[in-house]
Amino acid sequence: MKLSVSLRAAAVATVAAAGLFTTGAMVSNASPAPAQAEAPDISVADVKADLDQLQSIAEQNGGNRAHGSAGYKASIDYIKGKLDEAGFKTSLQEFDSGGQTGYNLIADWPGGDEGQTVMAGAHLDSVGEGPGINDNGTGSAGVLQTALAVAKSDFKPTKHLRFAWWGAEELGLVGSSHYVDQLSQDDRSKISGYLNFDMIGSPNPGYFVYDDDPEIQKVFTDYFSGLNVKTEDETEGDGRSDHAAFLEAGIKVGGLFTGASNEMTEQQAQDWGGKAGEPFDKCYHSSCDTTENINEQALDRNSDAIAHAIWKLAS
Ligand code: TRP
Ligand code: CA
Ligand code: ZN
């Protein structure tokens, strides 16, 4: 012990004498940085800037971004433009619902093993009653900013990454069901997991994590434990959003949700610092679901959690 310490001291002294010793070099030599292990922090300001754009798209198109409307198509064009600029391979998948053309937007990040594809998605349509900012501008913008963060980073995922924005969710999960239906059994087997984000910035937020797959769930619950934020299992969701078709096709799913029209309990209000007896989202499916109808802290935490899960599950 004593010998090795003095030998090391001698070696350092020699290096220092040779003029090669700098703190920076010493640190990076001692522990080479695992360049891509950690997800970046997603800027909530960038997520909110996307919500501002979706809000003005609604305002310019009769107040909503519903399936079949000009507001929906403008929303798709906005997201697609950003992805194309960042180097994604994008495609629009058309389908018919109620006699009107709907669109899914699929964006692949080149590289990774396509036999193991990690997907994340959000529905981009609103109901006809309003601009759909919490439901589901938030999930759409959180997934978009995560995709753009992948493009900006030096992350070289082992698995292939695919992001999706679904149409006509509000008419009965139409776009996502269409996507899964048209996949061959072989295509389906290549999807190692699908992560869904539908309402992640509710104004009186709960922190719900889909309980469908234990491994995916743990990636999210570990993240929130690290922030000292309690989570609860999202159990009602099986048939309520775009992960349903994936789940039915035997694909592993996970996701996050901050609550819709249900009321927050006394216990939940204590856990999360919210308002007991009030809905998680008092503007759910109504005209007041605007950029005012957002809890910024929930939106920030959940957006960061999306990036964390993508980095973790695709590494
Ligand atoms: N999918 C619903 C909508 O878009 C929202 C919703 C209600 C939900 N309950 C859920 C989403 C549970 C995920 C999980 O209007
Ligand atoms: Ca953040
Ligand atoms: Zn929704």
C-alpha cells in the first residue's frame, strides 16, 4: 500500500516535471466521459414556443386543430418542417375517417438497429371545441423537442428511433390504429417498445405512469424518484389513447399522463401540491384548453422524462 502510493506520487511528479500535467487532462484520462449516456435537459421554453405556434394555428383556423380541418393539416406541416430541417426521414401516412382525410406523421432518425425500434408518439389532433393545447399539444411538443434533441446531440443509439404524431385520436384512436393495422407481423416484431404521451402538462397535475410494462414503467418511475416526485400507476389508460393498438398487437408500451377530467383527491393534493376536489384539467375538451391551461413545471418534468426514457431505452 505504502509502496504503491509513493510510486504513484513519483509518477505524478515525473509527469508534472515533464510539463504534461494539467488538471483537465488528468480528469479526462482518469474517467473517460460516456459521451451519450445521459439525456440532455429539454428546454421547457422551447416546448412552450411550440405550444404558442399550435395555439396561433388554431386561432387562424376557426379555433381548433381537429381531424379534417385546416388547423390539423397546418399542425402537421409545422411539426414536419422542424423535423425535415433537423435531418429526420419523415413520411405522411394518409387515412380516411368520417369521409375526411387524416394524417399520421412518422419520423425516423437514420441509424441504429431497425430490428429493434423504439417508438415515441403523441396525438396531434384536438377536439372541435378548442385549440387542444394540453390535449394534446403538450405530448406533441414534448416528443418533438426530444426528437430535435436527438438530432442536436452526438447520441448514437444502438436501437433505431422512430417518432410519430397521430391523427384522429379524438375520433376513436383512428390514426394510431391505422398505423398498427398496416404493419406486417414482421414489422410489429421489430418494435421493441412504444411510448405514448397524451396530456403531460395538466394545470392541476398528477404524475401518472402507464403500468403496462414493468421495464418501461421503471425507467419513468426511477426518473421521477430522482426528482423526489411521487408517481401513481396509470391504470385506466388501456383503451383511452394511442398506445392501445400497440398493446393489442403484443408490443410493449409505456407512457405518461397528468390527468384529464377526474378530480384530484386530498392525498394526491398533498403528494403533488395541487388542488383537491378539482379536476386535473378543468378545460379538458373545451374551448379554454389554451396556452393558459398548462402547468409549466409538469410540462418541464415530463418533457425531460421523455428524453430520459428515449436515451435509456435506445442505448
Ligand atoms: N385520450 C384522452 C383524450 O385524448 C385523454 C385521456 C383520458 C387519457 N384518460 C386517459 C390519456 C388515460 C391517457 C391515459 O381525450
Ligand atoms: Ca427541462
Ligand atoms: Zn388526448
